[in-house]
Amino acid sequence: LPMMNLFRQAVWDSDVRNKEKAIEILEIMINDMEQDVQTNGHKYTTSRIESRYSLSGFVREQWYGVTQLMQMRRALAKIKDNFTELSMRLIKMQDALKRGHRNGMIMSITGDHEALSDIKSPMSSFFKSVLPLATQRTPFPNFGLEQHPWVPKGTHRLKEELTQETSNQAFTVPTRVNHVGKGGILYEVGERIPGADMVVTEYLGGHYLFNELRFKQGAQEAWAVLDLDSGVVIYQSDRDPSIFSTLEIGRA
């Protein structure tokens, strides 16, 4: 399949030592994220709040939030001054993909029953014959039963950042509107969340915040969300002309 061959070329045959290409890709990614922060700032506000209350939220924000934008900017500056260090990281990442045991790899394919049946044989041939053999003989552990090595490291990083940051944060963008969010822990991880509380959350977001922030304050949108995995509840407004009065309404 042409798409599978493209996948092979990207992972196995790409030149991660190409400095000019690395700079080009980073500049495109930075530009796309900077535009997204301006137009969809509520996503990054929500992500930042969730990152303070759970390891999964912290990791997601590191990958997809404002922190990722800052990391890419630092990486771009480092590439221009000293590409050697970053290129070695890229080589190690590529090597891990090449050598890694196949049980640690997941490919998501979407289609109807007929399409999936038709592609089953070519996909099997691709993984068994087209891709180079993996050199790692030991399968990856079942991280559903064993602790992933990221957990202690991520937990340590999360605690470090919490001790260095204040509870109130903001990031500025060149727009004339605000994306305001306020949140905190309502339930501990694993604690049962009653359906009645979901109803209350919908009422707060769909009625109270909607009326107070959209109709009275001029925000484009407002809502409340209760994350079932982390137990975090967040009040959020989108394209809001005010910050302090919105936070006062959320406090009420």
C-alpha cells in the first residue's frame, strides 16, 4: 500500500540529521500552534488547569499545551546555535522505533467491515515482510499491570512545577479577547461520581454560566465540564471581554 510505504520511509528512511529540514518543520509547527492559541485559547486554558491536578493532565499539557509551544521555541533556538545535541535525541528516538518490539506498537485503522477485511492481508504482509525485523527480542511489559517508567518521573516533574508556580496563571496573546478558566478538584481519582453531580454541572454550564457570561458579559460562549478521569471541574469562557468579573462570577 502506498500509504504504508510512506509510513516506512518516514520512520526508517528519514534523515534526522538534516538541520535545514528540522528548522523548517519546527517553524511550521510553531506557527500553527501560535495561530491555534489565538483562535482556540480555551483549549489551552483548560489544558493548563487540568495539568495541575493529575499526571495524565500534566503529560497532555506537556505534549499539546502552551508548554509544548515554549519547548518548541527553545528547541528552535538550540537548533540554530547547536544542532548536535538535538540531532542525537532524534537519532535515539528513531532507533527506538526501529528496534522496538512489535508488541509495543499500535496502528489505528478506521473503516467499515468490508474495508477492514480487504486490508487485513496487506497489513499483515506489510508488518511481517516489508518492515525490517525488530531487533528487540524482549516484549514490552504490560503497563496495565506494571507501573510505566514515566509515572515516577512524571510525578516528580509535576511536583517540581507545582512548587515553582502560583495558583493563578495567565499567558498573553495578540488578541483583544480573553479565554478565562477556573477549576479545581471535586473528586479524587477512583472516587465514584454520582449522576446527579453531572446534572448539576450541566445546569451550571448550560444555564448559570451561559446567562451570566454570555448574555450579561458578552462572552461568545461559556460552559462547565467535569472530567471523569481526574475529578477536576472547570468553569470556562470563550472570547470573553473581561477577566476579573468573570472570575468573580465563577467564585459565586
